[in-house]
Amino acid sequence: MAMQQEPETNNENTARQKVVRAIFFVAGSVSLAVGTIGIVLPVLPTTPLLLLALACYCRSSERMTRWVLTNRYFGSYIRRYKEGKGIPLKTKILALATLWITIGYSAFFIVNRWWIVQLILFVIAAAVSVHLIKLPTYRENKP
């Protein structure tokens, strides 16, 4: 006779949810830290990392979500993107350069013997490039 499995208890679901929220919170915090560094370091693309942080915080912490959106230093990056105003040209160029340098390095020096992986990497890079190029370019209105 087959044994029936008992449904998961609320305690197990709650514990699992806490672990998932903690993982999203940590991922959001790491992305926020690197994105913040990207504000002053021109090699790192700020807006995509801040958007990733926001997405992670939306799944883990209402307080952090509000804080990111209203932060005086990088809230404007995210609000402009969400409002459809786009991302600055500098950010687009740096994101594309970083994308193609890292994909190229990975394809030619890390997985150089596996042509299918190289192809997949280049298809991903091309798709991300198209997405970035299609995004509106934010131009600050100077008085």
C-alpha cells in the first residue's frame, strides 16, 4: 500500500519564504552596493544594477523598496527608467562596452573549446544589446 504524503505545514512554508526573502535581500544589497559604486566609477553600469536591486527588494522588503525609490542619490535613476524616460547615453555605452568585453573574454578565453556555448553567449549579448539600444536615451534638460 502506498503511503500518502502529508501536505506541508504552514511552518515549513513560512521558513521557506523567509529563506527566499533573505536570498533576495542579500542579492539586492550586493547589487545596490555595486550599482552605487557605479555612480562614481565609470566602468560599472549604474542603472541596470539599481534596477536589479529594486527587483530583489520588491520580493523581499517593502521598506527597502521605498528607500531605493526615494533615495536622493540613485532614486532618480530608477524613477526615470520606470517613467519611460530612459537611461543616460553614458550608461548605455558603458553597459554595452562592459557586456561585449566580458562576453568576448568569456567566449574566447574561458569556453573557447565549446562553440555552442560561445554561440549562446553571443546570442545573449546581441539580445541584451538590442534591448539597451531600444531603450529611450535620457537627456537632462539644462536651463
